[in-house]
Amino acid sequence: MPLNRSPLQASTSARRTNLQHCDSEPNIHTTPEKEYYINTAPRKRKHSNDTSNELSMIHDKFLSLFTSFKNEQDSKYSIILERMGEIKQQNEEIRHSINFMSDKYDSLLEKVRNLEEQNSAYYKRIQELEEKFERETHATKIELRNVPKKTHETKDDLLNILKKTGGVLGSTLQQSDVKNIYRINTKNERNKPIIADFTSCLTKDKFISNLKKYNKTHANNKLNTKDISMDGPAKPIYISDNLPQKTRQLFAAGRDFAKKNNYVFCWTSVGRVYLKKSEQSKPILIKCHEDLNKMSTE
């Protein structure tokens, strides 16, 4: 497009008119050439002071907000550090307390174990003393079974039966040899066992020894009611040690064990139960039911 210089002289009115009224030609190439005023001088962009001030204000505002946020976070962080220090101190105190309680617990546990061991030893000792007391209490007593009861029977009647029995066996008894004599209660009112308590173990042991000799000598006619002049048909008289309840139960278990395991002998002596496999074997002392259980598994 050709460049047209602006005319040197132009009226103010014409310039105003050109500025106020502008037409756009629909087709520039077909429009006849006219004279236009074109200012080709480069224009400089002006930076507004308002924009600079606004950016500065925004910057200051963000800086203020950031500084405030930083100060707030620093304050919170300081509080957190302080709380964490307190928590660490509390945890350390708790740890010391737990260690202290743990040591105390271990000490108490050891004391409890010692007390349990002592208690177990004391309990075992008490049982031994009770068993010993029962043995000593029954050590001088014998039991006569299957002896019929007389009507209105008295202690003198019972003492007379014991003396007659001793006479048959070869053990002469005086009234001073017997501490006490009585029948114990059972369901069979006519045939309650007689308990005779001697004044010494020697008298009692001699009486039992003579009984064994008599029954061995009279194997076909062992001691019976006819031998002591009692009315009625002859009934065998059974005499043995008077045993405590526990020993009696153990003796019954021992006899049952002897039958099942082919042991020849099972007897009691001085309140103790013994087993013997044969004539030549050694006696086996049975202290409790566990001893029988161990022997059955061997």
C-alpha cells in the first residue's frame, strides 16, 4: 500500500471531522484513493503508578500474612515441643515406676513361691504328724469281728469275752492290761465289731502273735465262738489291728491289688500296710494309693 504523507496544512475543523466521523469501506481495494492521516510514530506503553502501588500492597499483604502464619506456626511448634518434653518426662517417670513395680512384683512373686513351698512342706509335715498320731492312737487297739452281741451287754461282758479269747490263744489278760473296750456302731446291730484298747503295744502285739500261731496250728479249726463258750452255732472270730480310716481303705486296696497281681501276702503291722510277692521276697511298704498305681505300671 502506498504511504501518504499528512498535508502540511489542515484545518482544525477538517481534523475534527475526520476524527468524529469514520467510515469503513467495504472494499478497500475498490475504494478510490483518499488521503488519510496516519501517525506512524511509535507509542510508548505507560506503566501506571496505581498498578505498581497495588502490586506493592498485595506483596506487603502476602508478606504480612506469611509472617503472621510463620509466627503462629512457630508458637504452636514451641508449644508442641514443650508438650513433647513434658510427655517424655512423664514417660520416663512412668518407666521408672513400671521398673519399680516390676521389681516389687518379682520380689513378691519370689516370696509367694517361698511361702507356697513352705506351706507345702508344712502341709506334708502336718499330714505325717496326723498319720503318726492316728497310728499311735490305734497302735494299742485290736478289732474283734463276728462276735454275737448279748442282750443288755456291758463292758464287763466284753472284757470277759476278751479274757476268754486271750486264754484260748495263750495270752493271759488282767483287767489292768485293758485300757478300754467297746463296740462300734454299724448297720448290723447284732454283730458290731469289738474294739479292745490295751495299755501297751507289747501286750497287743503278743496277743496278735499268739492268734497267728493258734490259727496256723489249728488250720482246720481256727478261732471261733465255740472256743470261748458262746451259745449258738460256731462262728469264726476275726481279729486284726484296729486301723484308721485312711489305712483301712489303703489295706482294702492292697488286698485287691494282691489278688489281681498274684501277691501272696497283704497284711498290716503297727498301722502300716505291707505286700509280699512270695515267701522269699522282701516286704513292700505301701504308704499311699500312688504306690499301688506305680507298682501296677511296672
